[in-house]
Amino acid sequence: MKNIVFDHVVKAYGKNVIVRDLNLEVKEGERLILLGPSGCGNLRRSG
């Protein structure tokens, strides 16, 4: 079984913390959709 796991992820720009302690697991067969404005670094994969 293949999973994608994010464990205690932090994202900051300088001293400005945007994401603090993100925990997420995407299990095999599940889908994850990330939304954001054009050009913000989203990745699109179809398959």
C-alpha cells in the first residue's frame, strides 16, 4: 500500500509562519486537490 504522508509540516516566509504543524495522509486510491490562484506553484497531474 502506497501513502503520501505530511508529518508536522511548517511553511514560513521569513518570520511570517503560513502553515504550522500540518499533518496529512493521502491513502492509496484517494485524491488530493490543491486550489490556488494561477502561478502560485500548484502542480497538476492527471492520470
